[in-house]
Amino acid sequence: MNKKIKKILPWLVILYPTLTLLSTSLSESLLFIGLGLYLYLIFTKQMKFEYPPFFIPILFYIFFSILSAFFSYIPSVSLVDMKEVFLYLSIPFVYTVLKNNREFLSKISDLFFYFIILSSGFSAYQFVRLTVKHSGSPRATGFEGHYMTQAGIMMILAIYSLTIILEKKDYKNYKLELLFILSSFTLILTLTRSAWFGFFLSLVFILFKKKPVSILLIPLFAIFLYLLSPASVQNRIKSLTNIKDITFQERIIMIKKGFKMIKAKPFFGVGPNMVRSAYTVPRYRVAKKEKLNPHLHNNFIQIWAERGSFAFLSWLWFILLVFIKLLKIKNDTPLALYKWVAVFILIGFLGAGLFEYNFGDSEIKLLLLFFISIPFIGETNEHGKNIKKI
């Protein structure tokens, strides 16, 4: 029985992140099944509880988030939101299981490739249908609940596939190349500027590492892409330079409101999942007309205002520690390739997170935690055997 569980676990580890393209509920169901089996093996002492170094600041973040929930405007609402704690258990889950099953890493890109065919195909259908019917903005959501979620996932996959292609110089791997093309294409169809920014920010670092002079090609690529894009995409790109754009003005209001919340409740914030309720509180008003928003569209401001300074500093510690530890991994180690995948995905995530609270999106958060956990697996398995480069 226990041997069967150990054989099932690595499949669950690689299926839950890849299935985010098709079904969030199925993906998270597989994760929770995997966590249940994993914890069973831990408690029966048949598997060690191991974790990468950045899991420590995550534990502090969880602790101060729970404290914030107790000091919330409405503790019952905030405490319900703390179910997100289980998502962070994916870190030791991925780390421990893949540490002794590294051969499964080679299956990840294949699964992403097969699933993205369905996701991008459905996104293209949505975009065309909405464009033809002129029924609002034709923003593709794929199988996700929101276009921003779809955009964040596509951004991560585009960075993932491009990094592997360039780092491995694997220019004849048609699956990875198609994965990059389809994810980039679908990212465009979401019309999500924050994810576009995150991707291009990451692209600057990817190309600079490869060949610094090649970053000069980015403006030419952007112009070429603009000229080939449909009117809806071109209009969205034009709005990037329009400071009078409604969404631009709304984000300025959100930042001001966020700092008012921080000033009013600096230690524990307004409480998890309480920004929407606090948004209408008179003391936080900054403009005569304000559109109600569920969050502040910025990771830094949102976490600080929502959970307070202690949780915010823990989150910053987590981000900085991931960067520091990743960059310390030697380039001749078996998983050095995934070191750069993780670094560039984190850069893209943070770039997009300047304009969107993507750390609050469970699908994007799970993918981020999955990819930044892989490089820390190490060079040997529990039997001390060296693992060949993947």
C-alpha cells in the first residue's frame, strides 16, 4: 500500500500545476489528495518532512497572517480566508517528493504542452467570438475564471519555455517552442497589460544574461508585434502611455487608499480578505467617485495594507531569500537550469505584481511556488546517488 502511495505521489506533484490550465478545482483537488497522502507518510515516519530554505519566512508570513485575521475588522471572514495556508504546504510536498523522483521533471514540459493546446485553442475561440459579436472587450479567459488568471499562467509558461530553450540551446525541441508560441499568443489575447509588462521585464533579464546586446531587439519585436496585432490589442497597448486612462487613475486611487489603510492599522492591517469591505470606509476615501475594488492591484501595497507590517516584512524576506539562495546555486549542478527558470519567473511575477495582486491568485501562486521549489532539490537523492543533469 505504502509503496503504491510513493509511486502515485510524483504523478500528483506534476499533475496539479500542469492541470491549472484546464481546471482549477481539479488541480487543487489533486494537490489536496497528494498532501493528504504525503502527510500520512510523514506521520507514519515513512517519509521525511523536508523543505527549501525559503519555507521559513513563509511560516512567519502564515503566522502573522493568522494574527492579522484575529485583529481584522471581521475576524470570521478573515479566518475563513486562511484556508490558503494549505497551499503553502505544496512547497515541502514538491521538494520532498521530487527530491527522489527527479526523472518526473522531464515530463512537466510535455504535460504543459498537451494542456496548453486545449487552453490556447479555447482562448482563441473566445477572442474571435467576442470580437465578431462586439460584446465588450474580447479578453480571453481560457478555462480560468478570470482573464488576469489566464494571463498570469501564460506569462509564467512563456518565461519557463523560453528560458529552457535558450539555456539548453534546445532549438529543435518543437514541443517547447510551440509551448512558448502558444503561451505568448494566448497571453496577448488576454489583453492584460500587467502580465505583458511582467513578461517583457523578464525578457530583458533573459536576453541580457544570454547576450546583453540582444536586448536592443526588444523594441523592434514590440513594434513588429504591435503592427501584426488586431485593433483591440493595439488599443490596449496605446493605453499604456495614456495617464488619463481610467484604470491608470483607479490604480493611483488604490495606492493612496492602501497607504491610508497602512497608516490607520500599521501592525496587523485591515485583515485578510477585508480590503473590499474597508474600501468604502469614509476614513480611507481619497476621491469623490471611487469604483469598488476587491483588492489594491499591487502585491506590495495589498499585503502591507491587508496583513500589516509584520506579515509584509516576512513576505519581503521570503522574496529576497529566494533570490539570494537561487543565485548561490552553482551553474554546474544538475538543476541549475531550473535555477534560471525560477529567477526569471519570479522577476516576471514581481513585475506583473506591481499592477495586479497576483500573489492572491491561487493558480498563479501555486505555479510560482512550484517552480521556485524545484532548484533547491539538490544533487543527490536519499540514497546518496548522484543525479544526472536534466
